[in-house]
Amino acid sequence: MISDDRFMFHTFDNWLMHDDFTGNIISRNNIEQMQEQCKQRLENNVQLITADGSIDCVDAPDCQEEVVASLHFAEITTALSILADGGCFVVKMFTLFESSSVCQLFLLNCVFEEVHVFKPATSKRGNSEVYLVCIGYKKETQYLPELLQKMKENVECINILPLFPKSHLPTDFLLQHEICARLFMNLQIEAIESNIQAYEIKPTRRQVIYKQHLRTHTANEFYTRYKVSCIAEEDKILFSCPNTNENCKSKPFCKGSYSEREMAKETTMEERIFALHRTMNNLEKMLDLNYGMNFMKKAKFQVHQFQSFIFIVVLYLRNCLVAYLYIRL
């Protein structure tokens, strides 16, 4: 999640939020409104559409493809309704195992001259995201308008059913799709196993230095090969805005691993309070130790005063927890 909205604030006229001010495209009215806006502003000459939306799946990582299926359905419906003939479409997807994903890829292969599946080098190796790059939109494909109309009518359905029956999918397409899905599946498995191994085995100093040099060399090669250069400061949209990067750092909502979060759901209220009580005790010990060390180092009075306040707050909260436990038990 990006908590910095300065760029959006200074380019708000170029954003389309629809009448309900949500920007939600899983809505037939919003899709049709976006189509009308593109017709008025761009004269139906949209040559490139990118769609990299997703839905938070932190509590159901094993159902990610199923959860985002409705969003991908809406993204494809919107893109095929707006894109000009010969245009290009780039959409982010994840694993390609579900029947809905198979049918969506088949549809894209039918209405585009080329469809490529990529895993960019800038995408984390351990996640399942892939990007479909569709080139050469064939807007005059037979029966496409009727199909798009049906897709718009069902875009708000919670459970997106497959667009086509399996009997209508060519065998050679299914074979290619299976090869593609297995390829990225194996790459992800390899990356996850590598991450686990790297986590368990502490790298040596030489390995750390080597990886740092490798990252630097890779970045420099990217800049050189693709001729990346900085734009002038006065040409930047946020040129006159103060740099507040330190205030825009977001922290994750969830802590711990998925297994730990699932185990926490099964614990009782008393067990959670005992765990919190242990945490407060550890925090009290840490603050007490830091306070003593700072006192020995003759730290400033303001630092002592602040730490004393924190120390008192921790003691108060701990005593409240103890009192609550006595009452409950």
C-alpha cells in the first residue's frame, strides 16, 4: 500500500473516480461511464491499457486466484470495451490454475494477435504474479460485441463462472496453457525454497559483499542498456512539493507468519491477555535497562523525562492487565 498521495493530489483532473467516487470497475455503470469518458476525451483512440489491480488476500493466500477472479474479469471487460483496434493491453494476473483464468486467457488469445506471459525481473521471485502482454487488438472479431454485452451484465456477480465450456477449448491451447502454468509454478517453488534456505543459513561477509556488488552492477547495466536518465527538476510534477518521504512510510497491518496468525485465531481471550502481559514485562525490562544505561552515560534530562513517562505507562498497563486477569479468573 502506498500512503503517499501527493502525485494523485496534483494530477487529480486526470483521474477518473466515477459518479460514486470509488474508482471501482467491478460495476457495470462505472465501466460504461469510463467507456463514455474515453470516447469524449480521447475520441475512442485508446492505444494502451494497463491493469495491475489486486485484492487483499493476506488472510486467504491459498485462494488468491479465486479471490481476484472477479477483478480480472472486470479489468478484461473494461479493456476490451475501451481499447481501439490494434491497441495493446497489459494485465497482471497470478497463478493460472482455475477455469476462470483458463477461459480469460483463451478469450484474449482470440481477440489479440499476440499474447505473451511474462514474469518481470523487477517482480519478487517468490510471489505468483505474472503479466499478460496482449498485442494487436482485433476489435472487429465476430460476436465480440455480443460477448462483451453479456460480460457487462454479469460483471457484478460474486462468483464468476467460466466463460466457455471445456469442450469449446482447443486441445493445443490447453496444452500450451498447462505448460505455461507449470513453468511459472516451478519457478515460484524454486524461489520459495531458495528463500527458505537463505533464511536458515546466515550468509558470510564475502557473500553479502558479492550480492551488493551484483545488485549495483545489475542496476548500472539496466540504466546503460535502456538509456534511463533523470528529467529536469523543474519538469517534475512534484517539483514544488516538500519531500516528505519519511512521513509516508507505511507499516504492514499484519504481523507474524500466516501460520502464527491462524493459530492466534484459535486462542482464548485469557491466552491472548497472558501473551500481552509477557510482552509488557519484556518491554518493562528493556525500558528499565535502557534507562539505567542512559543514566550512567549522563544523558540529557529530557530523555530521562520521556523514558520515565513511557516506563510509568507500561507499568500502568501491566497492572491493568493483572487486575483484569484476577477478575476473570
